[in-house]
Amino acid sequence: MEGTGVHEEKQEGRNVPEPDARTAEARQADVSSQYIDVKSVSFILILVALSLSIFCVGLDNIIIATAIPAITDDFHALNDIGWYGSGYLLPTCAFQLLSGKLYSRYSAKWIFLAALFIFEVGSLISAVAPSSAVFIVGRAVAGVGAAALFTGSLVIIATIVPPEKAPAFQSVNAATFGVASAVGPLIGGAFTDNVTWRWCFYINLPIGAVAAPLVLFLIRTKSPSHDDLPLMRLLRKMDLVGLGLFLPCIVCYLLAMEWAGIVYSWSQYQVVVSIVFFAVLLVAFVADQLFMGEDATVPPRIASQRSIAAVCWFNFFSFGAFNTAFYFMPLYFQGVKETSAEDSGIRMIPLVVIQVLVIVITGILTAKTGHYVPFFIASCVVASVGLGLLTTWEVDSSAGKWIGYQFVIGFGLGMGMQLFATVVGATLPDRDVPTGMALTTMAQFLGASIFLGAGNNIFNTKLIESVDALGIPGLDGHTVVSAGATDLRASVPDEYLPDVLRAYMEALRWAFRLSLILECVAFLGALGMEWKKVPAHESKTASNETA
């Protein structure tokens, strides 16, 4: 089973006898020997270490939101906003399934530590980056590590805790991620205003320094045996070709979104070549997945299951909607409302807090009723209303509007944000759950990455068009884009500032409209899910035996 540290491989060309009862008992005893008393100090410290690592992952995704305006000012690169988020989310998405395969074949402890090291290196690069390009590289490196940290925390708990107790402790991950989401904007704003935005990334270093020794000395997991697997067969099962096609495919897309209509016109060769390569690589990636079958990065058998396909659709578009709105809200508060980074973080608390609360409440209600589809449908309806209200924000909108609308958005998005794990568990047999979980998680990060790039393109294009249309002497749209959000007023003569602010607001409104459209499209995924109850343990066991 993938994700539990157990590897099974049929040996071709020879018969392998079924293990006898004694062998099975010995194997069970060997597995049980890895379990740790959940009341022991060692286990508590391990849980702390894993929680600290997940806190860093969640913080890195959210903390940058309120720091983005200051970062764009330092680097004079407002047009790179999409890369600041996508540079982290893309590798997190791309390496999600690969990390699951690594955990199924090697020691969970050492893979986790390697991922933590990669994440910390990426954080350090981002913290000391002298340019926007280096900063994006650091974000990408951190994203690679983040993919394996999130998966690894679940794998380690499943390895050291008996199955009947694992879900309770695995839920700590969601709670930790939620706390990081709640405090991230505040921490990011406080660092940006009082020290420097670079501390948004320096903070990961001491946290990692605490977590790493605890994982190193307290966790005892055995490496799964794979000596009988030839090297070429092992590499094939990693589907490195698929990974090699997927990453440049999305990079070409992001380049097209960054350049088109901003740096180059849509008809110039730089944009055209990027789009062509994106299409060619996408077709090649799909062909590779079909050819690889069970060894594919995205196994067709699992991806084509109705509810899994539907929840992937939902995650792809709904998380795209959330991430786009979440990244552009600070630009409204800091660029239009002229607030500090810390204050903009405080103003976004309503969205994050209500979202975390609703995630918890929805989980409890789903457990009690056994139904999850109604919550997906309600999520799309309520979130669409909230995002629609978001498009009505004006330069002079009152606090009642920007607080109230965030509550509606957070309430709607919270209902559907974490239910994908329930769908996977209710739909797939146990042996396919790790792959299904990784696939649906990948859909989240992929949607967030792709549509943030699209939102950035729309925002910059509309801002340039709107400012140019004003015909202000000595000022064009590219100057405003290069100035950054917090330096907006310094780059515009006072007599023209109201007009430029309205143009800025209209560009933001177009980005918010994209979020609204994405959430409406996500509704199709909610409707496509099989209407079934979460199975009881006995029926799930019977399903596993007949699958």
C-alpha cells in the first residue's frame, strides 16, 4: 500500500509462495513493533515536530500574501506577482505524487528529513534573494520540499500509530494548517512593517532547526524492501518522464501568462512559442500517462473514477478561485486603501477565521450525517455569492462591506475545502486511497498555480489598458505596474490620483471576476459526484476484500 511504508511487487518469471500463518504473524509483529505509545513523551515530541513542519508549509503559502506589495516595491516587479505564488505551488503540485511513491519505497524518516532540508534551503534563498528571479527560484525549491513534507507527515503517523488511532492524529495536520492560515497574514504584515518582508522566510529556519532533530532521533521507521526491483523498473515506476513533461508544460503556460499583453503582444513569437510548447507538452504528458498505466503520475484507472474525477474538477477550480482572490485582496487594501502590510493582514482575518471554523464544523456534520455532496453544492453556491459581492468593492467601500463579504466567501469556501479526503476514503479501496489523496491534492495546487498566473495576466493587462486610456501626460500603464502597490501614489501626480485609483480598482475587479467564474465552474464538479454516504468500517472492509 502506498503511503504506509509497505512495498509489494510481484516477481516476474518465478512463482512466489503465499506466506504461511506464521510468516503473516511475524510480519504483523514486525509492523506492530514500529508503533509508539500515543501517550508517551516521544510521541508527543514527534507530533510537535510534524506539526511544526506543516505549520511552515501552511505559513509559506499564506504569509506572502500581505508581503507581496512590499516585495514588488523592492524588486520593481509587479508583473511577477503570479510567479511568487505559482513558483511555490507548481512544484508542490508536481512533486505530490512522486513524493508518495518515494515514501512507499524508502524510509519515511529520511525522505521527510531530506524534504525538510530542501524546504529550508528554498526558504533561505527566498530570504536573501537580491532579485525577483532569485526569489522565485527560492520559492520553487521550497515548493519541492513542501510537497514531501505534507505527504510525509501523514505517512509517518500511519507508520507509527495503529490504524484505528491514526485518523485522530492525522487531523492535527488540518488544524495546524488552519492555524498557519489564520496567523500567516498577521505575521507577514508585522514582519513587513516592522522589520523586513525577508523575515517571512527567515522564520522557517529556526522552526526547521527544532523539528529536524526530533524527527532524526525519535522516529524509528524501517525502509521497505525493494532490493528485488531492478533499477530501470524502479525508475519507470517513478514516471520521471511524466514529471519531466509536466513541469515545463506548466512553466510554458505561466510564461505565456506573464508575457502576453504585458511584456509582449499576444501575436509576438515569445508568447506564441510558449503557448505552442505548452500545448505540445500537455499532449505528450497525457499520452505518457495513458502509456504508463498503473505506473503513471496520474493513474488513469483512478483518475477516471466518477467521484474522483469530479472532486479533482472541484478542487482544481475552487482552489483556483480561492487563491486568486486571496492574493489580490492585499493589493486592494494596500494599493487602494493605503493600509500597511500588517493592517491589511488584520483586515483579512474575517475570511481566514470563518473559513477555518467552517472546515471544522463541516467535518463534524459530515461525520454525523454521512453525506458530503450537499456541502460541496452549498460551498459553490455560497462562495459564488461572496465572490460576486467581492467584485462590487469600490475605492471607498465601507468596512461593513469588506468585512461582511469576506465572511460570506470564507463560509462558502470552508464548506468544501477539506472534504476531498472524505470523498477519496468513501470511494476508493484502501490500497488506492494514498494515490487518490495525492491526486486530489495535486488538483488543488495545480488549480491554485495556473489560475493565479491567469489572474495576474488579467490584472496587469487591464491596469495598463485603463491607465493608458486616461491619457495622463508622462504616465503610462507600464510605469504604474512597475511601481508596485505601495508606491502607487508616489508614481502618480496628485491631481490624477483619483482617476488612477479607479483604474487600479477596475483591474482588481477583473481579477475578482475570474475568481467568481472559477467557483461557478467548480459547481459542475459538485454536481458530478456520486451521491453516497460515507461507508461504515465493516462495509469498507468488505469492499476492500472484494476489490
